[in-house]
Amino acid sequence: MKLLGRDIPARELVARIEERLRTRGLPSSEPVDVPPSGVEPRVDPLAFNLQALAEHADPTRPLPPHTHRGGAGQLVLVAKWAFRQTCQVFINETLGRQRAFNGHVRDSYAQLSAEVVRLRAEVEALRAAQTPPSEPTPAPTPTPPSKRRAAKTPGRG
């Protein structure tokens, strides 16, 4: 692959991208088991978002150590680890209010999601309760166009 006059090894690039996706917990292009039905069930967005909010609600919980730097990047990881070990008390104190706020956001989202589900069920019940008309409703009759007055011309009349 050539990009702006530079040779870029495509396989190496794809391998690096897949590695970065794996470190973030995202699936890569490796073969996966397909369910017998052929299609996975639809993911409920409300439940998925609520689970994601619950999983990431605590800002004091560190992300997995990762660096994009080569060579001296391992020193950066060690420095991050040492900082976390020595300053975790201060991190917890600093982000305590954020943790409480995130919990309130998660709970509010759960309440709103439950309300949306309840309202959807109510709308479906109301739609089902309406009796469908047996004969088609007649189309509204068009109203006759209003007669326009002839414009008065200046100087007459």
C-alpha cells in the first residue's frame, strides 16, 4: 500500500489495529462462532447503555495499562502504575463527587429507560384496543376554490 509516497505494510497495519482493538476489549477480524440460527439476537439499546453506565461509573477504577509508545513506552507504563499505587487515596478523594454524580446519572437513566418501556407498552396496548375500520374511510371532499374578486384598476370607478 502506498500513501503519500511512503510504503506502508498493510498486514502490519491491520495487525496493529487488531491488537489495539483487542486491548480495548473489542472483537477483531478473527473467526467467531456463529449461532445455529445464523443471526445473533438484537441487543436492547436501553439495557446495553445501562450496563455500560454501570460498568464505567467509577472514575477511580483505572483503565488497563496501555501505551502506544515503543521502546521507552514500558517506562511510561511503570510510571503510570507507580503513580496509581502511591496516589490512589488522592485520586479517590478528588473523583469522589464525580463517582456520586455518575451513580445518579446511571439511576436516572434506568428510571427513564423503564418509563420508555412502560410508555411503549401502553402505546401498543392503545393501538391494539382501537378497532380497525371495516370499510375504508371516504376521502375528504375537496372544498371549491374561493372566487377571487377582480382586481380594481386605478382610475376606474
